[in-house]
Amino acid sequence: MYNIYFEAGAIGFIAILLLYLHVEYPNASVSNQRYRQWVAWILASLIIDIVSSRMTDYGEHIPPLVNTLMSTAYFMITAGCFWSLSRYLHSLVKGRLSDLYMLFINTLSAVYYTFMVINIFSGWVFYYDEAGTYQHGPLYFIILLLQILVNSLSIALLVSYRKKLEKRQLAAIWMFMVIIVSGFLLQVVFFTKTLLAFYMFSIAAMTVLFVIETPDYIKLADALKEVEEQRKRADIANQAKSTFLANMSHEIRTPMNAIIGMDEMILRETENPKVNKYARDIRSAGNTLLSIINDILDLSKIESGKMELVLVDYDFASVLNDIVNMTMSKAKEKGLVYNLVVSSDIPSVFHGDEIRIRQIILNLTNNAIKYTAEGSVNIRVFFDDKEQMLHVRVADTGMGIKPEDMEKLFSSFQRLDETTNRNVEGTGLGLNITKQLAEMMGGGIAVESEYGKGSVFHAKLHQEVVDATPIGDYTERLAAVEAQEEDYRPVLVAPEARILIVDDNEMNLEVVTSLLEDTHIKITTVLSGEECIAVLKEKSFHAVLLDQMMPGMSGSETLKVIKKKHLADETPIIVLTADAILGARDSYLKEGFTDYLSKPVLYKELESILLTYIPKELLLDRQAADALEAEKKAKEKAAQNEPEQTIIVISPSTERMKVLKENLGSMYKCIFVKNEEKAAKYMENHAVDFVLRDEVKEGSVETDTIDR
């Protein structure tokens, strides 16, 4: 006699569950519909298992054919339960592999059903003898084989799609698979007269319900799916913003390169005080625009979580010198008293992000100067050994901050008291960036302010001490800096050095060439990657400045060809680019560039990078450099005293004309034409002292031939 109590109890529970799901939650998802269908098959299996077991118990009273038909129905519904489970798994993973899995399961089910129908007439799988006793047939193992095959395929499917499923889904599915297998083992091996198989199925179904298919979980899953879609949309928008910022940076920096570079040349060469003032105003406006661009890029990096601190050992006195050089003149131009007090016991060398430390102090100081119309700006710097904190306190006698504005002081794109401050430059990003940088350094910024009387900003920045030697009396250094003249005086002088500059923009070439004029370096310029490769085949250089964004071959593509053909294996190749977004430098270095120089090109940065890569033996010391400069001025003076001679230059190359003009323009009156016909036409009406024919061969430049 079979014990049916477990499965009888499960019938009532499963029936109530199905009724509840259909009444309370009529709109089910696809996977939930498959789940409900599977539970319905479990209910049918429970019922048929109990009925067929009872009929087997009373087999002697029931005709063998009736028992055979009932047991056949049991085996078929059991197979349907496994088939429905497979459909449910398929609805969870949905993929090409699961489509093949479902096709195979359907085929196995069809074979199984065919066998069971044939068995009614053959008894190959099971049969009932004349006494009504259930007997296994010779092919009974096929049923077990098919069930093992279905389970094995289901397990293989789950293993294949384990990364696609959520952890709780995967855990629940593995749990109910273990429960189902355990039920069959318990019934077949240990409790042969107790119906447990489909009772365990019902427990497995409950596990899935509470872990995966509860309505609350479905709502949560839908919400998470919506959040994921929102995240993807936000990522797309963020990528679009990053692309826009990269393009904006490039497009603005390219013309800024010419503006700042040409302005630098005006400041160097003009002796007219009015022109000098105009040029200084241009430089100030240019630096302000660059500051705005950099602030926007910095904010983008911080918001995307990609801002990283680059930690190095640095000399703190050097940072202070830079701050003074960049802020003292601004304060004095406004008639402000500029006080900088630096504790003499501050360590001389720290380990931290030198660039960001400089940026924080500079932002706070510039902010104080910007919002102070009269009075003073007082900067105090000291170091707390116990906390390893660098303290920067900037106080001003400016307009101060209203109490109601304090909360939005560090917000992005917020300008306080717009009516009063409408003439003050800025985007409202500086303090926001400064605060976030300070927090990234394990510190922060505190503010005290009284409206109409001034403000005090106090920044704390964690810095590791590398060299505890005190910085000493910085007041003396500050006095020396204050007394220094701002006249331009080149440090880089190397008349035997050769560099190649590659840029498709002629104005950019002119800017860099002009900036390096007093260095006496021999400069070759070309307008494309193709020309660069051609020149490198003919000549060697001590450094190459290679623009990235060029029509035809980009800088990166040109570099690949140079490396592939081994044209400059020992030559440093420095990328020259307006791409200044996060990671640009690292990206170019990974491509194989030796170093990175961003536009607009500032002379200090250009000088620094060339001093790094030009061989030291080619650099002149100060005495030799002064002698060379004196010789140059003597030649220019002698040329001015001589009567001006006219020379006509015949050259088909615009680039060569530019080079010749730079070399001859100070000594001769030069007339440039592209061919002999135009030269003859000019000489019909004008007298010339020399005719210079420039012979240009493809891929190289040859020495000119001169006729007198």
C-alpha cells in the first residue's frame, strides 16, 4: 500500500497557489506564465500519481488494460512536467543555445510519448500481469535514460548561461534541481512505498516562487531593468558630453595656440608701451579663456569619477613661486596689498599631486583677488606635522558672502549675487572643483564670511613629507621675486640642434618657429605626415614635434609608419595636440609617442620639453648663449647700416619661401615668385641685385642657386 499523504497535502497547497496567482496577478510576464504552467503540470502529476498508485494497490480488482492506460497517463504527465520545466528554463535564459536545447527536449518528448503509446500494445516498458501486479518491461531503462538526459541537458544549459542569470535566480534554479533529483532518489531508493517525487516537485516550485517569481520580485526586477536602461541612456548621454567636450577643447585650443603664441611674440618684440599693454590684455583674456576650458574639463572628469591624482615628489617652494608669479601682478594691478606669509618650518619636499596642489591654492587666491575691489589679500601657509596636513588660509577684504548664499557657494555653475558681480569673470566652477580636489586629498575647505567685509577660505590638504628640511624664510625669496624684471630671457640655446615640426596649420608652424627663434635651433617644418616621412628618410633630427589632427595621415598613423620603417628609432617624437581631456597623455604614450605637448603651446612648456630631449652637449651655457646673441644683434645692426639690396626668389614651394623669408628678410628686400616667367616679368620694370633659384626635389629640399 502506497503512502499518499505527502502528495495529497501538496495538491491542496498547489491548487490554492495557482488560484491566488491567477486572481491576484492576472497580468503575468512570459517567464511567470511558464512558471504557472509548470506548477499546473505538477498539480496534474500529483493527482495522477495518487490515482495510479491507488489503482496499483488494488490491481487484482482492476482489469490490466485499465491499469496500463492509467499508468501510461501517469508517465506521459510526468514527462509533461519535465517538458514544462524545460520551457520555463528556456524563458529565463533565452538564447541561441537555449533554442537548440528546447528543440532537443521537444524531440525527446515526442520519442518518449511514442514509446509510451507503443507500450500499451507491447509491454516493452511496463505491463500488468493477469493478477494485476505492475511489472517492468525489458526496455524500462529507456524511461530513466530519457529523464537523466533531460536533467543533464538542463544542468548543462544552466552552466552555459550562468553569467546571464542573476545570482538569486541561479541559486534558486540549482536548489530546485537538487530538490527534484533528491525526491526521485528518496522515492526510488529509500522509500519505495511513499509518494515523494512530485511532493518534492511542489517544494521546488515553492522555492522558485519565493526567490524568483513572486510579484514583488517581478516588480523589483522590472524596476532594476528600468534602472539599467536609464543607466545605459545616461552612459550614452555622458559619452556624448565627453565627445562634445573633447571636440570643444580641440576646436578652441587650436586657434588659441595662434592667439597666445603670436601675442607672446608681440610682447617680446614691441617697444611701444601702448602695444605692450594691448598684448598683455590679450594674454590675460587668453589665460582666462583657457582657465574656463580647463575648469569645464576638470568638472567633467570629477563628475564621471575619472579624476585621478598623480602623486610625485615636488619642491613646495617651486609651487609657491608659481603662485606668486601668477597672482601678485594681478593684485598689484588692482591696487591691492598682497601679503604672503609662509611658515619657515614647512618641509621643503612633499609627496602629492603637485599640479592639483598648485591649482587649489591658485583658485583660492585668484578668487580672493577677483572679488576684492580694495584693501588686501592675505595668504597664510603652514603645515601640521601631527595630522600631516598642509593648511592654506586665504583672507580678503572683498564683498563677502550673504548667509543665504553659503549653501550654494560650492555648486557647479553658480555665481553668487549676480547683480553685484556681473562684471566679474568666471563660470562658478572654480570653488566646486577646488572643494572636490581637496576632499580627494583627504582634506576639505571651510569658509567664514561677513557680507560687505570679506571672506576667509581655509583649505586642509593631506601631504606626505619626503624631505623635512624646513623651507626657511620665504619672505626673502618673495622680495627677490618682486624685484625681478619680467623681460624675456631664453634658457634654451642650441644652434647645433635640429628639430622637425609637423603641423597642417601654417599659423601653428609660424607660432612655434617664432617662439624658438632666440634658441637658434635649426628648425625644419612640414605640413603633413607624408612630408614628415619623406624628410625623415633624408635627414636626422634631435626631436620631432608631430601634430595629431592632420588631414590624410594623422599623427598616430604617421608614427606607425616611422616606427615600422625605423626612420627615427633614436629620436624622441613628441605629439603636439589640442586633445587635453582625461587620459589623453597616457593614451598617446601607449601609442608610442615619447612625450605629450598640449595646445595652446606655451613657451615654458615647449622649452621644458626640448631641454629634456635635446642632447645636453648641444646646449650652450649662459656665457656662450650671450655671446651668440650679441653676434646676432651686431649682424642685424650692420645690415641696417648697409644699403638695402633686392633679391628675387624663385621657388614653387610655399613652405620653402617661408623659410627663405625668415633667413633673408632681415638683410634683403625679398621678392618671391613661383616661376621664371613671373620673375622675368618683374625684372622688366624693377632692378634686382640677386636672383635666387630654389631647386626643390620631391621628398627633400636642396640648396639654392644664386645668380648675380
